[in-house]
Amino acid sequence: MLRNFFINAVLMICGVFLSLGAFDVAVSQLPETVLPDPVRKLALQLQLNSEKPYRRHPALGYAIKPATDFVYSGEEFSFRFQTHLNFPDAGFRGGTLGGPVWGAAFGDSFTFGVGVDQDAAWVAQLSKLTNREIINFGVPGHGPYRYTQVLKTYGAPLRPKVVFYALFANDLKDARRFEKRQLNRKRKFSIKQFLKTHSASYNLLNNFFLSIRRRLADNTWDGIGLKLLDRKLRHPHDVADEDFAILWTAIASQIDEAVEESRRLEAAFILLYFPSKEEVYWRLARERVRAIDRFEERIEKLSKTAGDFCRARRLLCLDLTQALQSRGLRGEKLYFPEDIHWNERGHRVVAQEIHKFLIEKQIGE
């Protein structure tokens, strides 16, 4: 009897694995047009997990492949991931108006505009407000080391008149990766990473359990339907307090290099600080954050440090925190409900504030 139980259990497990394997094969081999919408979204997730839009790059670690063009459809947004400016070894969203290059923007996914089409991203909206061509050099996942290298390698030959250099809260985490010299390390084989990259069934189950875990433990609902992450409220920059100073020093050195390169080009350099959703909306979760030790000191530390840095070096610096807070705390939804990025309205506010700053500082007149 026990023997029969084990035989049946093994057969059942084999049947499950065979079914999951067949599902994986179907998702990978069938044309996207014949897949049901939820499965098609899963296939797109696999495409991003496998880094198909990206390629290894000797100086940057990775870059977007030239001539990339596909539509990403997720739970909260759908947007076209397309490169208009293409080099042999890298692609960028590029410009929108055409004509002589006036500005160039360097940053991560907030500059690239994850979640919105190119015309809706702040770079393109700022181009329309200024009626000048501004090139979008943003790459999702890049940090200050890469911003500066992209400026030197791809931005400088275009001779922009204005350089926009955007910082975000997770740039400290990116700096830590480079301080540990992980850029050129060979990756160890990971079964988890292999499944995440190649198995649709793994990602389907992982998404299901992740959604449950987030609902139970990791999210704070505010009053207007946006989710704030407890871990981001407790550790806004994803680094330990004692590591902050050395990581900021690494970032500052990259900004200094970018400033020097801008001066060589005779371009105005503007440091932009982009706040996280938690920095903008935390006041709507006051009851929760009261219990977090040294909360305000932590959540404002990077923006204040960047401001002090700008004043000490007499740089042009625009912190978007106050502008986004004033709009957000009046009830405007500037970010996607769960995703960390700005929606189209958020990008519009950012573009308007930068345009106002350019007018006040008489840049480009």
C-alpha cells in the first residue's frame, strides 16, 4: 500500500512537471498573437527578465540594444519601448522634435520614462515647452557611474547646450554595486535566475505569491489609492545608514566628472533630484511612519545632501520634491498605484517645473 502511494505520488509530480514544461514550451514557441492576453503579458515579462532589450556593454555593463521596438503591456500600464537614437553598440529613446540638439538628459527609468510612451515622458514634454530638441539618454537600471559614461561616450559628440543629470533614491544602491566592482564580475549560475529568465510557469507562480506577500506585509495604503512600501519608508535608499557617506562620495565623484565634461562642452549643467513615491506621499501615512525611528531624517537625507553639494559647488540644482508634494498632497495621482514610476500626469508636472526653472535661471534665452 505504501509502495503504491509513493508510485502515485511520483507519477503525480511527474505529471505536474510535464504540464508546466508543456506550458513553458507553448509560451516560448507560439506567436504572441495567438496567446491569451494574460499569457501574452507573461511572455513579455519573460522577454524583459531575459534582458532581450539589452546587451552587454564593456563600459556600461549593459545598454539597450539598437533598433529595439516592442510594446510592453503590464498590469498597470502599456508603453512602447523604442529607440530612435541608435549607435552600433547601444540604443536610446533619443529626441522627439528633430533639428539641432539643445539639451541632453541622463538618468535611469525615470528619465527614460518607464510606463509611458516617449512623447509623454518629461524629456519630450520639456522639448515641446521649450521648442528645442532634447535627447533622452535615460536607461532603466542605470546609475550615476553609467550616466556619466553615457554623457562622455554618446552625449558629448552631439554638443548639447544644456546637460540634465537626474538623481533618484536608488542611486546610492547603484553606487554600492560599483564600489564593490561588480560590473565586470562573472555571474554565478543561479537556478532561481534561470527559471525567472526561461520559465513562464515559474513567473506565473512567483507573481501570484508575490502579490499575496505584498498585500499581507509590505504595503501601506494611503488615502488616494496609491501604495507606499513599508521597506521604502524604513530604508528609503535601500542602504544602511553607516554606508551613506561613502556611497554619496562615490556619486559625487561621478557628478564632478559630468560637470567637468559639461564645462568642456561649454554646456550648462543642471542636477535634478527626483523623489520617490514615498518621499512625496509619506504624510498621508503619518500614523504608520510615527513608529519608524529617525524617519524624517532618513527620508530627506539624500535630497538635502544633494542640495548641500550643489550649494558648495555652486551648481544649478532643482529638487522636484516640494513641487510634487504640493500637487500630490492635494490629491493628485502622479505615480502609478503600485509601480514606483510617474504616470503621464507626473511627467507633465516634472516637465513644467523644469521649464519654470529654466526661465527663472534664464537658461536658453
